[in-house]
Amino acid sequence: MEVIYKSTRNSSETATASQAILKGLAENGGLFVPEHIPALDVDFNDLAKMSYQETAYEVMSRMLTDFTEEELKYCINSAYDKKFDTEAIAPLVKKAGAHYLELFHGSTIAFKDMALSILPYLLVTSAKKNNIKNDIVILTATSGDTGKAALAGFADVPGTRIIVFYPKNGVSPIQEKQMVTQKGNNTSVIGIIGNFDDAQTGVKNMFNDRNLAEEMAEKGFQFSSANSINIGRLVPQMVYYVYAYSQLVAKGEIKAGDRINVVVPTGNFGNILAAYYAKEMGLPIAKFICASNENKVLFDFFTNGVYDKNRKFILTTSPSMDILISSNLERLIYRIAGDDSQKNSELMNALSSEGRYEITEEMKNGLKEFYGNYASEEETAAMIKKVYESDGYVMDTHTAVAAAVYDKYLAETGDDTTAVLASTASPYKFTRSVMEAIDAKYAAQSDFELVDELNKLSGVKIPQAIEDIRSAPVLHDIVCDKSEMEQTVRNILN
């Protein structure tokens, strides 16, 4: 049965999977969601014997139904190959009483690689399927990780251009260096004077500008997105939750059919939403534990049902979560509103005009599977130190937020259900924050000296992604005000 996608803000706007991937964003700022999520009718004991690539086909073939088997397997096998430094692609590591799903073994050492390694192949295949002749211009806002992963995925892909906006003073030094040294004749990177939400809003505004779209089409261009608002990002993320579960079965940690909890450090809400969609497909998940940093807009939402972005924006040591507008939450709001696009539109319009909205008591009942909490900067650093000292395992700042929130969940509930924690970035990506958390004596050293110290401490090989940028020249140095984003795009595209 074909899965059709429709807009969260206009149920009459529909698309096939390939059309939804090409568009990225629906009209009026809506997001594409599946009309139904088909069952994953494969025995978990059978899944436990499958490779990551085989698991990906089982999940994605049920969601992307207008792709042929040959097309989908080509995309999967092209994405999950030697770019990853382990055959497992997403290994599950048991440390400190939890199972860490390491999602950072790709070419840019962050979880965004899991979806952005395959999105270029899905997008180019979608363009061919829909007879698109224009060059596809990927417009992306990043809080640190999406940018580099998207740049690496799309660099020199024929028929595409990619333009990435990031907050100039809102990412780690290594994140910035990874982006501004990116090679590729079709790549552009722009630092904006503003924060991630400003970058994300600017990109959405360009997507929603019909006059701009018509003008671009005349010049042979059309916009698409590599952000997690693109369903081509979300569906591949469902895979690794299914794979983690099947690995728990394979290792004898659980029996097929047992329920698990998932703990996800959350900013834009895409990663945890993918777990929610995996449950809708049949994965036995009991609780979704949503971990926030000091930008705790999601914690407040799960606590009182009010989403309010009218607050101070805090720069933290987990910058990929420094977000006050969690775009993918809209997909969950749409679902708990009973797939009511009009109700969802009213709430999103309130967010746009007033910066806040409040859901009904009935909608709150749809959130019972979710638990929200947050970790302060001090708690995050303490968790890094604690797990290093107890298990010799070094985690990054975002993973530490998840681990600290999981500790709070255990203390509050006593729920010892087997838990999978999404480990979303290599500690090498945030060496200063990680090393200073372990011992303040490291504060005086440079970022790349700290890379070598981390190597000594952890015994984990320095990733190639870090070695590559030690002496790489800066290739992108454009900086613009948040109000100049559209003009900057025009300039880049001549």
C-alpha cells in the first residue's frame, strides 16, 4: 500500500515520498507527514541477524513506497559504506548501566551523517523520477552539525548546489573549522550575525516566498532542504532505533517483544520524532525521554503544555541543542491534534505571531509516553567526568545532557527498563568542553593540543574528520546579518 505524504498545515496538499523529499517543505511552512505509518512486519529475531544496510531497506522500503527496490538499495549501499569507520555503522556500547547508540562514526563524526549520507542519493533519485531539469539548491540552517554533514554529502554532487547558514558565534571552533574548510565547487558557507533560530527562520522565509521561487525557476534553480524538516532526513533516522533494538535482541540483553526506553538529547526534535515514528511502525518503545540543555523550551512544554520561545537564548557547551524553535515538534503536534491541519495551523500561527502556544488537555494526553527534563551546564560537565572516571568512557556534551537527564528519570521513577541513549557526536568534536569537564588543568591548551590529549585519555583513534582540518585552509569567509540572507543567496547564485 502506497504511503502518501500530506502537509501539517493543509491536508489537501499531498505528495509521494519522492515529491516530498524534493520539495523539503510544504506550502505555507507546513511539514510533510505520512498519512499512515505501515507496520514493520518482520520478526525481531530475524532483524537481529541483519546488517545495518539490510535493516535500512526493511524500514525505508515501507515508508518510501514510490522508490523501486533497485533505487532504494542503490541509495542505501552508496550511503552506508567506507565513509563510516565501523562495519556496524551505528554500534551499541554498554557503559555505566546504559546502552549508548554511537551515531557518530560517519565522515563528519556526528549523528547527522546517519541521514545526510543518504539524502543526496534520495534527492537525486527523486529528481530523476519526477523529471526535474533544474539544479537543486539545498538551503540549510545549522546549529553546528547538520551544516558539515550536509556539505560533505552534497559536495560536487551533479545538479546540486548547497548553501549553509550558521550562527557566527554559536558553534564550537571545530564545528566552524569543519564547515569553512569544506571543498566542493557547489558549496557555500555563510556565518550570520544572529542565532540558529534566526538562521532557520530566514531559510523558511525563502522557502515560503513564491515570487522568489518563480524567479529562481526562471534561472534554472529550485530550492530543497537538508534540514530535518525534510522527510528524507527523518525516515533514515527511524532505521537506527530499529537497528539498536535488534542488536539488543542479538546480544541477549532483551527478548524480542520486550519494551525499551529511548533517551535523546533534543534540539530541533527530529531525532526523537524518528524514534516516535519507529514506535508507530511497531518498535516496542515504552518511554521517550527528551533531554534538553539550559535552553529548556521542550522541558517546559512537556511539563505544562505551553510552548513559549519568548525567553533568553543561552549559548551552551552543547550548541547543537541551542534552539528555541523546535521545528519537528510540529509533526507531533499535528499527530496529537488528531491529524487536524487547521488546529495545527492555528497553533503554529500563534507561535509565529506571539512566540507561544498552549495545547488542550486532550492533546496533553497524547504526550503520556514522553518525559522531559534538562541538564544544567554544571550537570553536563559532571556527567562527562563521572562516566569517564567510572568506565573510562568519554562522551561528548550532547550525550552527557542525555545521560544526566536519564539519571534524573531513574531517580524520579525507578524505571529500570532497558534504555538506549542516543550518542549524537564524537567527543573529538567538542574537545575543549569535554577535556575541561574531566580536568580544569586542560583549559590552557589549544583545541588541537586537546585533541591529542583526548586521544591519550580515551585510547580512541583520532577521527579522520579531525585530522583533515588541522591545517586545512579556510575556503568560506562570508559573514552577513540575519536580514541579508536572501540577498546573499542571490549573490551566490548570480
